Amino acid sequence: MSTDDSSRQAAPAVPVVAAPARRRRVAVWLAGVAASVVALLALAIGAVFWSAHHATGSAWLLGLVPGLTVVEPRGSLIGDFAATRVVYAVGGAGELRLDAPRWHALAATRGDHGRWLHLMIDTLHADRVVWVANKSAKPAGPATPPASLRLPVEIEVREASVDELRIGALDAMPVRGVHARVHLGADGGALHRLDALAAAIERGDARGAFAIGADAPFAVDASVDAVASAKDWSATARAHGPLASLDTSATARVAATATHAAQSLDARAVIHPFAAWPLGELSATASGLDLSAFASALPATALTGRAIATTSGIDVPATVSIELANQRAGRWNEGLLPVRELRAELRARPENPNVVDVQTLSAELGSTSGAGGSVVARGRWTPATWNIDAELRQVRPIALDARAGDAVVSGKATLAGSGFAGAPAIPGPASAATSSAAASPRPASPSSSSAAASPRPVSPSSSSAAASAGPASPPSSSAAASAGPASAA
């Protein structure tokens, strides 16, 4: 065999030996990278767990959460933790404020069903919780149901409590002594529950439960039962069905007494939380209902009547009709409501629910012992502006409140205002009136046949007077009144 033949036969052996060596080097390199990544992840997880178990590290972790402000944190996230205040800004919707939040015996274990962790808290408490909504925030588009309510962690709180809860604003009506058991992610993550829910409300106590499915259609099952602590009344509220279309009902019962007949309220409604017009339909009836039995700030009444709301399409006006009779009408200074009968019809288009047209509004004023005149009105309300065209017929202010003057007021008035949406209030001038009187917060002086009504006293030096340009002052608004024919006797 020649040298050339020998060389040709030996040549192929070189790559056969080199290729496995290169592959081994690549494998070793990849293994090294993978080991480094695993080591870094282990270090990161270890750092997180170490931080969660130590006060300094817990404070550092909390500082990484966007929108979260923790004032004077004490303790560790795992175990016992407390803070002077916690504020969490939820985008542009508002912020959640917790005063003196604290928990005891928080433990973390491995989660199941694909969830990272299972957190268990023995007790969770806050002295005060307030949700403050951002009233200036404008939605980017129509509200839509969430894709899912499943959470990456399971959270159980054996005993959660809040001394004072306010929703909407700092001065909202408080709910006190709230207690509940919380389980977020029950049934393998498919259900969120609030059990043994209890709270103290004005003049009573309430108990209930709430559950919502974590997957569409997000089935809701909620109930609340309230019982009076002093007066013998009870109330119930129920909501069930898919989140997008809730069937709700409410009842109230007040037992008969030596001075009052039995009272009742029954209401049923379909609520569409994500619709432009959330009220699908409503039917409510009342019999002898005393509002003061439920809140001390409300007047004593004996309301009997009904309210019905109907809607049949997004482009068809929805209507709300109200008919009420008050069998305990009386003067305001006596803690009563000086309205004997009330009828109203409101309309709004579901595609534009921010505009409400008051088609008719009529009220018979006075008390059970005598009439105090009547008011017939119509108008329009929007978040930014409102206007009312009203006609006063033989209204006697002294029949509505004993502190008012003794006069008889008749005439027409146009009221317009702004400011309900937080815009600057810009009062418009009242138009001049000849031989007329505009309706006023103060009774017209009976010293002449007619007078211009104004928030400032006007001296009736002749049979006619111009309405003052001073604005009327309803709460949170500004108004200008223009007068039509009127008389004050």
C-alpha cells in the first residue's frame, strides 16, 4: 500500500474525534449557564424569603410595589406585621387608605393547582379603612367584565376585622365593627368567599355572606340580614346570578306599635354593573314606611306608594315612575317631611345615562292638618349643569316650617346651576321681572302685591321689582333664578 493511500484512509479519523469534544464543551458551557441561572434564581428567591422574614428586608420589599406607600412599618411580612398607615393608589380610580393595619401569624406554604403560594393569616385588622374614589377620573371606555378573577396565590384569613369602614369618600356613612372570614382562591382557585360577615350599622346589626366565582360568568351569591337594636325592624337583601346581570331583592319590615301601623318595603331589580344604564328593571312598593326608623338624620314619615323603572333597549329612553303618599306629613322643624303627595317621572337614554330628564314632578305640600300649596316642575340634570322650571301654587312657607314667614307665594321660576361635577360654579344673572316675583329661599314680603325674590332682601318700593342678580345657594351648586308672573299675599 502507498503512502498516499495510507494518508487518505487516516484523514477521516480526525473530525470523528474532534466533534464529540466540541459537543462536550458546548454541553459543559450550557450546563454552566443553566447552573448560574438556577443559582441566581435560588439566590433571588432566598433573598425574597429572607426579606419577608426580617423587618428591614420587608420594608425594602414593600417599597418595590408600585403605588404603595407604607408609613412606619414594623415587623416582617412573614409572621407579625404592623404599620401606622398604608395607602395604595389604584391607577386613576382612587386610593385605598388603611389606618393602623396589622396582622398576626402570617405563614406561607407551597401553593397547589398552579398557584405560587398559600398564605394563611391568623388575624388581620385595621382601625380604619377608607376607599376614596377619584371623582375627576374619566373612564377610557365602557366597562367590561374581567377575563378572569383567578389569583396566583391562595389567601386565607381566619379573622379579619375593621373598626370603621367608609366607601366613596372620607365623610361617607361609616360601617363599624366589620368582621369576616376571608378565603380568596377556595376550591382550587375557583371561588372567592367572605363568610360570617358581620357589621354594626346605625340603629342595628347586619350579618351576611358573599361568594363569587373566579371564572366567567362569575356567579354571585350574596345575602345580608339586618336587625334593629332598638326599634323592632328587620331588613334583608339578596343578590344572585352572573355578575353581568344580577337579580337583586330587598325587603324591610317594621312591626306595628301602639302609635304606628306595620310598615313594609319590597323591592326587586335587575342590575347590569357593566352597562351604560345599569338598572335593567325595578319594582318597589312601600306601605307606611318611616324613614327615621333606619337613620336618625332622616325625617319621620309614613310613605305608601310604588316606584317602577323600565327599559327596553339601548336607544330607547328608560323611565322611572314614582308615586308616593305621606300619611305623616308635617313641618320640617318638627322632624317631619312637609310633603303630602309626590309624583315624578324621570327619563334617560341608556346610551347617555348622564343626562336625566325630569318629565314631570308634582308635590302636594303641607301636613296632615292642612295644605301648604303645591309645586309642579320639570327640568334636566347632568353632572355639570342642571335646570328646573317650577310653578308654585299657593305655597305657604309657614306650613312647611314654623320658622318661615307667614305668606302665600304663587308664581313661576326657572332655576339653573352648575357645580355638581366639581366644575367652578358660575352663577348667571337673574332676568328682570315686571309685576312678578321669583321663588326664593326667603318668603316674599307681603307688603306689596308683588316682589322680586332674592337670597338678599329686596325692598318692594313699587308694584314691580327687578330680580336681584345674587345667586341662590343650593348645596354644592350655584343657581340663577328668573321670574315669571307671581303674587305674594
